[in-house]
Amino acid sequence: MNNLCIDVKNLNKHFGEHHVVKDFSLQVAKGEIYGFLGPNGSGKTTSIRMMCGLITPDSGEGTCLGMDIFTQREKIKKKIGYMTQYFSMWGNLTIRENLLFIARLYSLDRPRDRVERALSELGLTARQHQLAKELSGGWKQRMALAACMLHEPVLLFLDEPTAGVDPKARREFWQMLHQLSDRGISILVSTHYMDEAEYCNRISIMVDGQIKALDTPARLKQQFGADTMDDVFQQLARHAVRKAD
């Protein structure tokens, strides 16, 4: 079991009377790109925030990087990178200035070296003196990923990182994720774009707070007799509607 970077079982979370996440269980192997798919509002963000120690589950158990998600939340945060869909940067600062500010804000050692490495690894060197407010959505997300990498995390949680980004920028972003994975970094990435499942080693599909399917993209398409992951999702959604009726 030491090859797992995430291992959670039967997590539940309520907000008032709303049962947002229901008996959520997930295992992610080290070095894996794990896709976490589902429509907006299905509970993906709440699940991610429980797994990385940002909020406490109401019940269940689990570890992230071998640390307990209930009792070792602060230790978990130091080892992971978490990128939200609406990651905000300072528009009147350049890419380089933003990254330097963040490195110093978190008192990271060798801030300039860390920034240089992040700029190089994520293809931002040529644009490092461009103001953040002038960047397209794709470049802003690339800068946000660079910020997440400054402290050299071994596990990344990326919450809808390509939402609102054009198809070309989405493909380039996924190429970067595979390069990070090749270096041994584990990645859990949520998305509502079903075609992005093809870039992942394994995926889970969440509907109404519950995991409804889990396997490799190829096996899920075979299991559902589908040509695309969108077809798989449509079958799951229709089944959920019938069950609710």
C-alpha cells in the first residue's frame, strides 16, 4: 500500500442539510495522472479539499502522502500543490514578479533560483516580463501552475485547471502535466471536459456526490460499449435521472 499517494475511504461532507459528498473512496498511485471527472456541482471540489486537508470530512478515514487527512492537515499542505480554477494573481505585476512575491510570501529559500526553474520548466521564460493582466487564459493557468510548483511538491491537486481555456492551450497544458508526471510527480486533476479523460492513466466519474465509475478510459468505454468518454458520461447521467424518478 506504500505506492499510494492518496488513500481515502467513505468520506462524507454536509453543508447544512445538503449532503454534498457521499461515501467517497479513492486511491491514487504515486506518479499517476488521475482524472476526476464530473459535471459542475457534482462534489469534485469539496472532495479535493477534503483529500488535501483544507476542510475536514464529517466522517470516513484516509491518508494523503501517508499523512492522516484529519490529524495531519498542516503537514499535508507543505507537501502538495493546489491549483484552483480561479487562481488569482496580481495583474499589475509581471509573471516573474508574481512568482517572486509568492516565493517570498511563503518564506521559501532560494526564491530567485526557484522562480528561474519554474519559468524554465513551464515555458514562461520568454514571457516573464509580461504583466499578468495581459495574459490569455491559457498563459494565466500556466503561470498559476508555476506558482504551485515553487515549493517542489510531490503531489498536485488541480481543480478544473483548463476551464475556459481554448482547445490548443488545453492540449499544451496536458503536455506539461505529462512532463511533470514523467519526473515522478503525482497529479489528481478534476475536469468537466470528458475528452480530457484520454490524457489520464485512470479516472473516476462523479455524479451527485458519488463515484459512479472508476477505471482506465479504455476499459470504461469497453464496459459501457461507448466510443467516447462523453458517451460513457451520458449513460451514467441517464441512469442517475431514471433512478431519481
